[in-house]
Amino acid sequence: MDRLAGADPEVVPARPTAPALLPRAVRAWLGPVSVLAALVVVVLGVGYAGHSRPGRVDRWIVRPTADSVQGPWRHVALALDFLGEPGGSALVIVAGVAGCLLLRRPRAAVLVMAGAALTVGATTLLKHVVGRTIHGPGNLSYPSGHTAFFTALALMAAFLATDRLGLGRAAGTSLVLGSALVAGATMGWAEVGLGAHYPTDALGGWCTALAVLPATAWLVDLAADRTSARRPSARRPSARRPDTAQREPR
């Protein structure tokens, strides 16, 4: 049979998609944890709405004052507090984005910006909705934005570490939740010790990050995957002879 000269265009294999922000090892556990955290935020918010004094749980843990932390530990608490202030948080976000780009993880860089913005935005909105105050009117306290921000940073770092180290479900989940717990407890201690928040404010901030950050990572993954899927497949044409329209002789 006669056949046209020249080969079909060669399809260039598509480049592999970027690693997901939410490692498979921790997805099964993060969903229920996020839902439970969101429920805790709502329950505490309803329970302390409009309050201006520490609740029973707060008094049981510690009654915050402006001088709860003294000596060299106060400098540590003040340094941690600075990281949650606008200037300090901006420096942390810039450093995080730069580090992700150096590691060639653009998705992670997007998560650092979006995750920080949505987590802090959620705490700011909740403060105005709940209306709990400390040390007089106008000082909205629930939930703690500092604690939420620091916990969100720890979650982002734990996601990247879990993926790069190839951790399994048990190890990955332990790393993610353990990092969030340590970060939340550390910043919560600083905020309560400086008298800026009640202990339940810190708990609410910690739970806010656990509810917002995994959902943000999932949305960034979803948007990036859909964008990659819409890109046309690259094709590289093969070399053809000028007389492609002519038939070869029998």
C-alpha cells in the first residue's frame, strides 16, 4: 500500500507536576483534625462572646497579667511576640517565600503567602465577631492571631519536611501535629505570659490555624493541578521531506 512520506509528530512527554503541598501520608488524618479544630473555635467563640474577664478554664490554668514572665524569659517572650507583629511577620513571610523559591517549590511559596494571609484574616474576623476583650474595651483577644500565625508557619514547614523526607502515615502525622503543638504552645506561653491573651485565646488561635491551613494547602494544590491540566501538550514535529504530498512509488 502507498503511504505518505514522513512520520507522525513526536509527542514530547509532559513535565511531571510539582509535588503536592499536602503529603498523601497525612491527608487522611488532617481532614478530621481540621473539622474538630473548627468546632473547638466555634464552641469557644460562642462561650466567650462579649466577655471581658478570664473564664473558668483560664483561671484554672493561669490568670494573665502584664508581668507574668520576668527575667531573661521575658526577652524570649518579647522576641516571640515580635514575630507575630506586622513587621516581624512580614520578615518571616519574605524569608519563607525566598526559601521555598530556592528549593524550587513555587507552590509552597504561594502557600506561605496565602496561608499566612488567610489564617491572620480569619483570626481578625473572628475577633470582631466574638468581641471578647482583655485589659479594657477595644483590646480584642479571641482568638490569638500570634498563636495562629506561628502555628501556621510550623504546619507549612512540617508539610515540606514530610514530603522531602518521604515519611509514612504515622511518622508524617506525628511530625505535622507535633510541630503544630510545639509552635502553638510556645507562642501561647509568650502571649499569656505577657498578658496579651487569655489561655483560651491561645487555644482558639491554635485551632484556627489547624482548621485554615490544611484547607488552604488543598485549595492551592487544586488550583495548581487544574492550571497544569489546561496547558496544551507540547508537540515537536518531525523532519519531513519537501514532497510530503507525493506518494512513494510501489
